[in-house]
Amino acid sequence: MKKKRSTFSAMGYLIFFVTVAAIITCAVLIYSFLSERAGKLTIAVAMLIVVVVLAGVCTLIDVIRRKYMVERPVREILRATERIAAGDFKVRLTARHGYERYDEYDEIYENINRMAAELSRNEVLKTDFISNVSHEIKTPLSVISNHATLLQDETLTEEERAEYTKALLAASKRLTDLVTDILKLNKLENQVIPEQKTTLHLGDFLGEIVLGFEDLIEGKNIELTCDIDDVTFSADKTYLEIISNNLLSNAVKFTPEGGKISVSLKEGEKDVVLKVSDTGCGMTPEVGARIFDKFYQGDTSHRQQGNGLGLALVKKVIDLMGGSIRVESELGKGSTFWVTLKK
Ligand SMILES: Nc1ncnc2c1ncn2[C@@H]1O[C@H](COP(=O)(O)OP(=O)(O)OP(=O)(O)O)[C@@H](O)[C@H]1O
Ligand SMILES: [Mg+2]
């Protein structure tokens, strides 16, 4: 904790006071000395000189004080804020004093440095976000344009036409999903839509979500085990949909043919725990540490569908609900996600 001192410290006032008192004392001494020895005119001239010297010294002290204690830091602040306003976030001000004499200006300097650092961090996030979005849009767009060109060929067979149309539809769905997820995340981050709690029978709710993945699970011949308590829980339905849909879609996506997925929902005294476990490809600890980052995908070859926003959305929703998420995973063996929500 820094020792705070006012810019206009008691010491500064004391120096000013002592100087003025010394000058007035000198003036009084000169007056009493001259009053016995000199005439009125000499006294008047001497007093005038004393007044001029007194006023001059006071002005000089004030000028020096203003220059070093007020004008210089204000000018530095002005220059720094002008550079920040012009978009230069590299500006950093060096504190004028150390621990002992830390004052309000040092505090303003530190705040400006923090503000510039925060703005520069946001700038990096913004450019990263734009480049990620552009990258994610580019792939489906080129699929759309390639297949649209191919479809113009009149000699295509029915099967070829159907295949290209399917690819075109899949790419446009990927674009729609991407835009939907970005909008959802944006709304959640800006808290545009407040949490709307309703009382839910979590067992039935989760059962329906699992049913939505039935075709995919059967298609990959995955063995599904469910152990779901019928918990009554008050929460925002859309938030719970985001959590369970994303965890299940990942489990199905990253589990190969013939694998296993288990879903459990358990009610504790103060919380509800959702567990989604799979025997899929698993992750390395390095991948596991980044899975909640926006646009992060462990497999950079993008062999799997998706844009890396699912778990970022899940994490955001859980944070808003005041819950927590934990993952345990081993490469080649599988992953388990636990979501704990307070009742
Ligand atoms: N169950 C899982 N098994 C193995 N890896 C997983 C699992 N769940 C998530 N991951 C890793 O975390 C990454 C991020 O997951 P996330 O859900 O955010 O994105 P995605 O599934 O790739 O795309 P999206 O969810 O946007 O469709 C995945 O790309 C994958 O590498
Ligand atoms: Mg996902």
C-alpha cells in the first residue's frame, strides 16, 4: 500500500509561510532601524523596495511551485491523454515520486497507465476476434462459391447435383451457426437479456435434450448411459439449453464409433451437478487449458465441424449463473465435464 500524500503538502505550506514571515520580519527590522536614523522619504523608498522584493519573492516561489508541482505533471497528463485519444495505447507515464512521497499526481499517472494497458488489451482482443471471425467465415464461403460454380455445369448428373447442393447447404448452415453463436455470446457478454428464471423439472428437460442427439448417437453406434435425478430447479431455460446442448454435442462429436457416453444429474444439498462423460479422443493438458477460449479448437486441422465457440458460451452462461465447470481428460481415453450449479 502506497503512502499517500497530498500534492499541496503541509511541508510546502510551511516553507511558504516561513519565507513570507522571514521577509516581513526583515521589513519590520529595516523599518525600526531606519525610523530612528533616516528621514520620511528614505523610509518610504526603503519600504517600497521591501514591498517590491516581498512581492517578487512570493511570485517567484509561486511560479516555481506551479511549474514543478502543477504545470509539469498537468502537461504530461495532457500529452498522454492526447496520445491515447489518438489511439496510441503504448503511452506509459513514470511516477514522479517513490513510495515515500506518492501523491495524487502519481495516482493519476498510475490510473492513466492502467487505462492505456486495458485499452491496448481490448484492442488486441478486438483484432483477434475480427481475424478469427474472418477465418471462420472464409472456409464455408469458399465452399459455397466453389459448389455454386460447379452447380452451373449443365452436364451434371442428378447425384452430383444433389451432392453439391448438400455441401452448399451444410456450408450455409455452418455460417448461420457461427453468426448465431457470435450474437448469443455478444448478448451474454453485454447482458442484453437478463436471466429469466423458471422452475424446471431438470430430469425431463435433460431427457429431451438427450433425445435430440438420438440419431447422431445411434448413427455412430455409441452406447449411452443416463442416470438422471428428477430435480426441480429454478433457472433460465435458454442458459441450461446452451450448457447441456454444447456438452452433449462435444461428447458425440469427439467420441468415435462404438464409444460410450454417460450423462448424470445429481442433486446435492445446496447444488445440482451435471456430469457428461465420454470415451472419445480426450485432450492433452495444454488443449484442456484453452478449451473455454473463444474460437479455440484443439484440432487445428478443423476435421470436426464447429467454430470453437461452444464452450466459451457454456463458460459465460455458468459464470452468469454463479456456477462452476471442471474438466478431466486424458488423450485417447476420454473426457468428463462436471457442471455445478447452486440451488
Ligand atoms: N468431449 C470432448 N472431447 C475431446 N475434446 C473436446 C471435448 N469437448 C471439447 N473438446 C475440445 O475443446 C475444443 C473447444 O470446444 P468447443 O465446444 O468450444 O468448440 P467446438 O466443439 O470445436 O465448436 P462448436 O462448439 O463451436 O461447434 C474442441 O475443439 C475440442 O478440441
Ligand atoms: Mg462444441
